[in-house]
Amino acid sequence: MSPPATTARRWARPFALALVAAGRDRVGDTLLAPVGDDLVPVQVTEPVLYDPEGTKRDG
């Protein structure tokens, strides 16, 4: 039996990861991302898995 695949469906809401040139300077910008044959508007946000205050690590 193979291990379960990790997909966006396992999270409360879908997400995507991307490398964006000058990404930190573009937080809040809307970009177009290819999904199949379509271009879908996406918003550049702060990294959600980054914990700058260390609150999740330190409790």
C-alpha cells in the first residue's frame, strides 16, 4: 500500500506556492497564473508558513 499523497485538498483552503521576482515587494499585487488552459488571478501574500516572531516554535 502506498502512503497518502499530500495535496491542497488536505488543507482547510487551497493554496499554491510560487517563486515571484521581487516577491516581497509585490505583496498585495494580483498576478495571473496558468491553470490548465486558463489564466487565473492570484494574490501575492506574505509567507503563511513563516513565523517571524517565533510564537509557533516557542508556544
